[in-house]
Amino acid sequence: MSFNRASGPRTHHLAAGQFTRDPNRRQHHPDFDKLQLRGWKAAEKEGALPSAAWEKEKAWALRMGLTGSDSLTDKSIPTFARGELPHYAGINTFLKAPYIEDVTKVGAYDAAVIGIPFDGGTTYRPGTRFGPQGVRKISALYTPYNYEMGVDLREQMTLCDVGDIFTIPANIEKTFDQITRAVSHVASSGALPIMIGGDHSIGFPCVRGIAQCTSKRIGIVHFDRHIDIQEKDLDERMHTTPWFHATDLVNVPAVNLVQIGIGGWQVPREGVEVARERNTNIFTMRDVEELGLAETAARALELAWKDADAVYISFDIDSVDCGFVPGTGWPEPGGFLPREALELVSLVAKEGICGLEVVEVSPPYDCSDITALLATRVIVDVLGTLVSHGKMGSHKSIIDKPVSIPAGPDVE
Ligand SMILES: [Mn+2]
């Protein structure tokens, strides 16, 4: 309708006389209706968002950081930087979310970011122990508002950063126990666990942490170029093995494991054999290309949710073409374009999730923080999707066996 020339020029936003024809002047489509553009609709949606949490944050910043200098016109600017602004300043948490020093308080938040600085499961290039800090650092440039989604995370949900898990660099098994304990604590609190790795070996203890808080069945959607399902690698449970051990858990069946983007020359045959034996679901990049993003997501959701009660997302940053993610341990060409990956992960998240991990960001190999930036995008896009589809908090209903981990005694 908006391109129907017969309907004549639309003039809603044009001054009278603007359509006087000058043959030397380039004319715009006279009947182009910008009100039909998603861009304009998104702008209108912003007008309906609240700003109460932003006002509260600014008042808090003045209380915490002292009122600003007399010469400043904007009286909401404090002397010491507190909260979101300026983006280049401050002690970085993920998205400048509050740091929860006392983890017994994590249940007061809808979602909690957990750093897992561990690269002891790496079989080639290390460095993912710096992943959580790399992602937090570049996440500082984001605002909590997304124009296209029409979502403001600050206004519509509560997010905190619980800091990092105390990993044991020389011992994979002790690290796994620490990770499971931490993730089970956060999941039991009701906050949605959002893990920043770390190498992909953390996938097993993260899923185990959630699985032990519930009698329900969990499916996994796994974005990767690698299959990551052999039993051992180099004699240990390395980053090539998480789904072998996760799908050994009674309530995490392999038939609900959906692996998307797998392919190239780095998929070990040992893993392929296990995937075949356990009947997992594998989509190559060519599958994604032929099906299209919407159909891929629809089929992935169907498989992951079949007789399951919740779905966990594991996003390996190396699922994206290595031209976009130099900062990773096993770079492989031919993966997703960033725009495809973000679209697909959002399409999967819109049905709700019980946890998200983003792994394999290795800042020492990164350029201009672009790999860490994409990891940040995956997390904020998933959060925005959960908010815009009313799925934030949907995981709470599966937590029927919450764990209780003792804190140390009170100190002065
Ligand atoms: Mn991988």
C-alpha cells in the first residue's frame, strides 16, 4: 500500500508546496511511507519505554559520587564516575551492572553474569582465562537500550555481575567442581545464570550445575564449528569434550542436543563417532544456508524442546567466521556472519532459556576487542530477546531441587 503510486503523494511529514517539481532536482519517492519502516516503528516504541530506573541510577550516582562542580550545566553529573557514564570510565562489570560482592544476595536479580576464567581445557591457543575481563571491558561501551528491539534492560529487568568463579588453573576436575557449585548456587537463587568463559570445557560443569537443581529435562542448543563430544582429549576432559559428559547426566539427553554450525577441518572423528552413537542433532553451515535462519531456528527449537522442560544455550564464539573473531583458540573459516549468529541465537532464545554460556574468547589473540565485543552482543541480544518475549524468569519454574551452599561465618 505504501508503494502504490496510484494513491498519490503522501504528505504527512512534508510541508505544503514541497512537491513542486523542479526537473533539475532529484525527487524522492513521493508516496514512500516512512511510517511503515521498522526504523520508524522502533523510534515510536522508544517513546513508550519507562525511564524510572535511569532517574534512580542518576540520583544514586550523586549520592555515591558526590554532586558535580558548579560549572557543570547538567546537575546529574557526579564528581566521581558512578553507574553507566562515562563509558570509558569506571571499574568494569558486565554492562556496568552492579557487582554483587555478597553472592548470597544474587537472588534479588533477574539475571547474573558469572565470569569463568579458565583455559586449562585448551588444546591449542590459550588465553580464555582472560575472556571474562575482556568481555566486561568492551561491554562498557554499550547502553542498556536496544533501538530495534525497543528494549531497555535497565528499565525492564535487573542484572548483576557476581564476578568470577575461583578456578584452579592446574586442575580441571577441581575447577569443574567449583564451576558446578557456583552455577548451581546462582540457578537455585532464581537468577538466570549467564556464564562468560573460559574455554569450552566449562560447558559440562555449567550444565551440571543447572541440571542438579532440577528433576526436569534440559535440552541444549550448541553453536560451534566443533562437535565437542568426545570422551577425552589428551587424556583429560578438555574443551573438546563437554557434551559427552553433559549428556551422560540423567536429565540432559543427547537427543535434545542440537549442534549448529559444525564443520570444517577441525572436527575430530572421535567426536563424530559419539554424536552418531548418541543420536545428537547436527546442522552444518550449509544446512543453515539452505534452510535459512528462521527455519533452522524452528527445527532447532523443536528438537531441543522435544519432551524437555528447558533449554540451555552454549555459544562458542568460534562458530562465527574467524575473520570476525580473531581472538579465539581454534579459529576456523566459513562460520556464521555476525548478523546471522545474532539473529539465530535470538530466534532460539525467544522461547526462554535456563542458562547461557559464551565461551572461547581469548583476548590475547584479539584485535581491537572485536571478538569480545561480539560475545557481549550475544549476551545482550539474548537478554533483550528474553525481555521482549516476556521470557525473563521463565526458567524459575524448573528449579525444584535448589541447592544450599554454606557461607563462611560472619566477620567484623
Ligand atoms: Mn569451537
